[in-house]
Amino acid sequence: MTSTYTPLGVELMVTGENAGTWGTKTNTNLNLIEQISGGYVTQAIAGSGTDSPSTFAKADGALGAVVASRVIVFTGALTGSRIITFPVLTENFYIIKNATTNAQTLQLKAASGSGATVTWATGDKGWKIVYFDGVATNTGVYDTGFGVGDVTLTGTQTLTNKTLTSPKIGTNILDVNGLELLNLTATGSAVNELTLANAATGNSPIISATGEANVGITLTPKGSGAVKLDLLTFPTVTGTANQIMTSNGSGVLSFVDNSGGTDWQAVQTSTPFTAVAGNGYFINTTSGAIEMDLPAGNIGDEVSVIDYAGTFDTNALTVDPNGTEKIVGSTASLTVSTERAGFTLAFTDSTQGWLLKNN
């Protein structure tokens, strides 16, 4: 009867065999067990695709097999997704690092069967503790992780390309000088706050971006709700050209037509034309008289006029209430024949209509 071997290559000798070589074989077995327990090996796996199962085959009664090492570091430049196959029946755990280059996935599986697999994502170049269950027909590979559950970090930590899932932050986030940058708090179960801070007296927090022009912060409402900043509720639309934002006094903001100043237009020479509330008009009557029709008014609306060429005395300006409003309490048109005249009409109500603000 001859010797047999374990799935990782340890020789199992039988009584009466290997006369005179037991010492050598036993020493090899002990060294092999030591290698399996804590041996370190690097293995180049450059390229892409699935490797030949022979790459990780055991070495019966000999040292050096990658599959019989506890710590394995994969190296090489990957050019595509890479699959590494381990022998079926291998029951062991490994500490494995993906030290390959290039953003490609790396997967471990059994040489046959369709058991569980373990995969490093394209950006994952870290360590994994991996367990092979050694099932004869369908070996499964499992990522047992470096820890399950809550992890407490103490001292200075550097997290590079790491995803924090539902992190619980109980203290302020500080900069390298110990100044408070960010504070996450919650009041009750409904109100969540994100506070930006600056520990230096008199300084306000600054949000900035570098490397690109015109970078800003976009606040987008969730669903059909409105965006809220502190106690202000922003409108869900952007308004229209030349509108301004106003408040109702209770923190609700909205867009309204510009009532804070006159929107002056290009020189007006056509006749008739209909004025727009909030606009100012330079009117040129050099070529002939011009008629300006007033719009339907709302209280506070204003329309301004200036004699552009000093020709109102030659060719007058006629201001027509347009059949819907009044001018100074009358439905009659207003004739302006004073050279260099300039005035503003302000709307009050249906009784007096448009009144002269100045003349």
C-alpha cells in the first residue's frame, strides 16, 4: 500500500512504506504544514480571462504550491476581468490581497462546479479573508471579512475610496488643525441638520469648488416638496426673465414682476404700440406723432416716458387708455406736446386709473 496525499499536498504515509526516508518526508510534511499555516507567496496573474486550474494545483509531498500558502498576494497588470480557479476539495481559509494594477474585476472560484464566488470590484485593491468549503462536487468560496458589526475607529484614520454604509458619527468632524468643519446632528426623529462650522471667531463657513468654472451648489426638492434653507422656503420654479424674488414675511419666497426699478427699452419709433407695466420708453417723434396704448393696470404698476429727440412740441405723443382704463379719472386720451417732456404714470384703481407720478 502506498502513501496518499491531502488536498493541500501533505503526504500520509502507511506503515512499512518509505523505509529509510521517513525522516526526510516527515520534515517535508512539517515544513508544508508550516507553509499552510502562515506561508506568504506572490502570484502574477496578469492579463484577463480564466486561468488554467493547473496554476493553483497542489504539489503532493512538496513545498511551494500557491494553494498551500496562507497569505497570497496577486500581482500583475490586468487587461480585463480575471477569474482565478482553485482546486475542488480545497477546504482552507486564506488571507488574500488584490495587488494587481488597472481597474478590472478579480474573482475566485472553484475549478469546477458553480459554487459561491468572491469578487474584488474594479476599484478594490485591498485584503480579504476567504474561506473555501471543500465540498467535493461544488466548492463554494466565501468572503468572511475582517469584521462584522460596528467598528470603532480610534486615533487618526485615513479612508481612501471606501464606502461608509449608514455611518454613525457621534462627534464633530475636524480639519488637520483641529478646527470644526462639519457637525451632523438630529433632533427627534424627523428633523435632521447638517451644520457647517468654522472655529475661528468672526469667520463664516465657506463652500467652494476648484478646478472648474461656474461650480455651484444645487438644492433639489424631494418629490413635489419645496427646497428649504434654514427658515426660508424657496419656490420650486425659477421664475421668468426680469422677475425678482420676494418674501411674504414668514420665510416663504416667490418670484414676482420687477417692481424695484424701471426696465428701460430701446428707442421707440413705431405707432401705435402697447406699453408694458414696469417699462420705460424713450419715444422719438421726429418722423411723426406716436400713439402709446396703456396696458390693463394693477395697483402700483408704472409706465415711464421721455421725449427722446425733443420733438413732442412738433409731433405730439398721444397716451391712450386703450378703452379699458382711465387717465387721471378720464377715459380721454392724454396729449403730450411739451418739448423734452418726461413723466411716469402709476396705476391706482378703476376710478382714477393712471395718475401722473411726476410731470
